[in-house]
Amino acid sequence: MGSVINEIECPNCKSSAYNDFYYKTGEEFTHCSDCGYSYEATYKRDENNILVTKDGTENFNFDNLILEISESLTPFGSYRLKYLNEIGTMIGSLTTEQQWIAFKEDVTTRRDYKNVELFTLSRFINNEIVVETLKSQPLSDASKEIEN
């Protein structure tokens, strides 16, 4: 499936957000890794990931599909979580403070927390991005951590 990824202005904090548009289906995903803004326009699927149609038939023409839109206009924030020796960094939105507290507790109490290289919370407060760093290891310290 093909998509076009663009950098756009975040509607919430005005920094850079990423928009991923799937041109074959019309589905769209936007995420700001600074404030946590997110927008998704996807077709409804059942528990088996099969498209749900308006008329209940197997007519999967676009005009018979159900487009679901979700948007988090004023999220609590965005997290970054990177493990040592991993190529990518996990980035996600948090809609409430309670969600952040539960996520933070889950990550920091895992056995593999010693292998976390970077763990931050980024929030849009009083028109600026505020980053709370829970864990950040310099590369030299990170390689020592893996040896232990």
C-alpha cells in the first residue's frame, strides 16, 4: 500500500507534525511528537480486521465503507521511549494525565528498564514545548549498562 508522508504545521502547538496519507484508500494519520496531537481517518474494521460496510454486504467500494475519524486536539503530551541497541524510538500520544501516570509506572517497573536509553514526556504548556526527561543515558554509559 502506498502513502505520502509530509511535514505539516501542528494545529495545536504550531511545531512540525507528520502526516501520512494512504493515497490508495484515503486513510490518513497525523502525529505531532512535540505536543501529542493526533488525527486518524480510517475505515471501520471488525475484530478480525475485515472492513465493515454500511449495508453489511461484501461490497467494499469506498462509498459503502464507514470512515471513522478521531482527533486529539489538546492532548496531555507525547512520549519518547528508546531502548539500547534498538534502531527506532517509540513515540506516542497521551490524552490524559492518568494515562501518562499509568504508562510511566509500567515502563519504569519493567525488568528491562535498565536497557532504556531515553524516556521523555513532551508537553505544550503556556505556548511552549516543555520536555521532562525521566531517563537519558550517554552512549558510553549505555554500552556499560548492556554488559551488566
